[in-house]
Amino acid sequence: MNTETNETEWTWNATEVHETSSGGPYPKDWTHINDVEILDDGRIMVDMRNHDEIIFLNDAGAIEDMTLGADDNHNILYEQHNPDYIPPNRGGPAVIVADSENNRVVEYQRENGEWKQTWLWQDARMQWPRDADRLPNGNTLITDSNADRVFEVDQRGNIVWSVNIAFPYEAERLGTGDESAGGESATALGLESHSSSMTGKALIGLKSLIPGKYLNGLIYITPVWMGFVEILGLLVGVLAGLAWAGAEVRWAIRDRRTERGHLSSE
């Protein structure tokens, strides 16, 4: 958009790369584009959440061999948020992104014409992260929406500080530039991926039994003090109550039949 003339000078439509049968419901919430960034070299990076893809554009349209992710390929990305591009002069091309429905933060490096996962951060508490910024000091600032926290991890993957805040969406470290503007890639920094302890991995495995899309939706509509453990306890309690009620009904029917059998024999 030319802000001086209010005229549209260039437009790109997602229908150029996808049928309307893909992604989310069309036209209500088809692509759910939630982030658009102009890169230093003039390209545009577009986050298509409902297609599990990050698209790169130039004046001619989508650069097809640059796309990160694929519709419904949740091993790569699953309804992600707020990707940040790290250019070659800072160790890229790389993209750090909040892989929201997979409950993790990941980074992909461009190598030999393909995207390769080079870094991952996840713990048992993480639930629907929606922003991750690589800071100039090599740390990573993470916004974890359904876990109600914003925190920073150092280059060894340790949490150096964390603050609880109700349902945050995006956070910025003041004085470090926009998003990951001053940060280097995980490859350049030699970062190692981080995952939970054995107990944490067991909890992550338990959470994975419920598709992230539905679990995060459930946590989204419940009171802010309810996390996965509380919801799990509630579900166990409800299921136990239903099982008990079913058993009581079955016993009552059995007793009634036994009583009727005694009466008929008399």
C-alpha cells in the first residue's frame, strides 16, 4: 500500500499456491495468516498458520522451493506463530518459530536447498507457545500462552528467568531491536536442543495422546488457573464418576431383576 496515495501497488493471494479445500474452513478462517515480515533483501515472509507453512514471496509471487512446512505435515510445523528470519550474516538462512500446537519452539536452517531442524526447546509445562525471539546475547525469549508465562533460556537451554502472566501472546526485549533482529542462528551459536527430564517426557507423552489443537482449545476455554494437570484430574474425576454411576445403575437393575425373580417364584 502506498501510504501517500492510498493506492494498492502490489497484492499476493494465497489462492496462487493452495486450493480452498486445504487449510482451515473457507472463507471463514482459511489461511489464518498471523505474521508478515519484509526481509532485508526485499523478500516477504508470510506465516500461514492453518496451512502449517511459512511462505517466502518476491515480486513474482511465492518462491516455491523456499516454503518451510507443508499442509497437515505436523512433524515439521503445526499451526505455528510469529516466525523470525535470521539472515546469512548472522548464521542463517534460518527461521526460529513458535511451533504452537506441537508445544515446542524450533529452529530450521537452510542447508543444500532444504530446511533442516537444528534446534528445539521444550519442557513439560510448555503449552501453546506463540512467540520466540533470539536475543543478541544468544538467549531465547519465549512467550508461552496457555502456560501463562514469559521466560528466557540461555545458550545451554536453562531458564534464567520466568514471569507468570495470564495468557501472553508476544513479548519483546526492549533495546535489542525488533523480534530477533540482533540474534544469531542456533547453528552459529552451537546451541543444543533441550527437552525435559524423564518425568517431564512422560508428561509430554501423556499430553501427546490428545491432539494439541484440541488440548490447547480446551485449556483456552477453561479458567486461567487450570493447566493440563488440573484438566487431567478433572477428566479422571468425571470418568470415574460416570463409571461409578454406570455401575450403580447396573447393580440396581440386577437387584430389581433378582427381586422380581423371587416374587414370581413365590
